Amino acid sequence: MNCVREGYVRYHNPFGPQVVNVSLKPEDVHAIVFWSKNFGPFLKHLDELDERGLDFYFHYTINGQPRVFEERVPPVEQAVETLLRLSDRYSKKHVMWRYDPILFSNITDETWHLETFERLSCLLEGATERCYISFADLAYAKTARNMATLPSKVRVSDPEDHIKVELALKLAEIAGSRGMQVYTCAEDFAAVGPIQKGACVDKDVLDTLWPDKARKLKLSSNRGKCGCYDSRDIGAYDTCPHGCIYCYAVRNRPLALKRYREHDPTHDALIKRGRKEPPGPEQLSLFQK
């Protein structure tokens, strides 16, 4: 919020020394797409964001996984209440429910996912029109390293794609009965039947919410199967405190907690790298016009 008031934010290239300035001025920003598993602390800032004329929508991850997989994620009831508040304030088109990643294990098998998804979709009925799903990617070295810390009695598996598709289709049927459309996230193999290929930064959503801003946008080139449109990610690796065992954005969980606890809200980036300086003339908008 301090960066919003300053009119810019910085993010660091995780693979190099570059530091990028991103304008947060309403005239430079098409829209902001927020992702979180806990929007609770964010609610108090909505009035100011609205008054400043910033447009945004939300991706809210609620999957109710056991604590052994998500150590510090808020309880489902709390998360659902917050999502409902966001939907009531804006609209069900502004809030996307994410049931991801879907993790297969001896304590979260197909039956568990179907029962959990049924319960969550019932609680969220009428508050959202879209549900995004994906499956845990165990190929990431960081994820494998985190998984190795699980108790020996918890066994994670990575079934073949056809088994994942079977589950996805059953989830789509449940979602459809609740007035929700299921979308995949960077997983084309699961975009079958009623399931559509999804995009988190989605031109259709942007044009629907803000038709006066509709324009030609270019697809992101970051990931081959990603359907997102070009944007600027102002987050940072190894900064999230939620402690999710499957996370590919946290290499070092103790470091992430340390950075979270030592975060300086007066700094112009999530993590410090060099001295704070005012932005230069060649700023990039968060969602480039």
C-alpha cells in the first residue's frame, strides 16, 4: 500500500541482477490481478484502492488441504467468509476460486478431493462463476525438496494423466451443478469435455469487467502452456510464510519466514537488494497498455 501511495513498485529479476520499476498509477495500470490464500488482512485497504481508481480482480485459493501440506493457511471457514465479502463488494465475476494444486496422496485420494470439492463448492455457490484447477507438479526440484520433509506415513503420488482427467471431469460436474465453470491452469491435457483452458490474466475477464478498456493484448511468453496475457509479476521467490509443502516459489522455507518477518514496508520491493531509489523515466505498467 505504501508503494501504491508512492505510485510505483520494484521487483527483482530472480535469475539476474536487474531491478524493474513498475508504475502503480491508475493511468498506467490496466488492472491488477491479485493471488492469495488469505485476503483477510487486505480487506481494510479496499476503500483506498477504490478511491485511487485502481481496477483489480482476485484469484482466491481455497482447497482445504490437511495441515501437513499447508502449515499456515487460514482455516477454510475464514477463507470462505473473506471470499464471500469480496464477491458481495464487487461481483462474482471479480472473484475466481482456485482449487489448486490438486495433490494426490494416501490422505488426499480421489474420494477425499470429491468430498472436499463438494463441500467447498456448496459454501461458495453464488459467489463466483469460475473455478481454476491444476495438479501438483512434483518435477520441480524445489517441490521435491520440500516434499522430502513430509512424515514417512504420508505418501504423495503422481498418477497418470488419464486418472487426473477422470477426477477433473467429476469436479467439473459438481462445479456445474453450483453454477461454476471449471478452467485448467497451464495443463492442456485436462481441458476436455466441459473443462476449458484457463488464463489467470485473462483478456475475456478484463474485457467483461472493464469493456471501456478493451484493446488488443499480447500473450505471455513465459510458459509454453500458459494462456495468460502479458503482465508484470511484482512478487518474489522465498517470501511467502504459508509453508505449503508443494510450493515451487519457495526454495527455502526458513528463509521465506525470515524474509517475511524482516519485511520493511517502507521499502519499494518485497526484498531488499540495493538502495531504495525513485523510479526512472522508463517505467513499466503492471499490466502494460
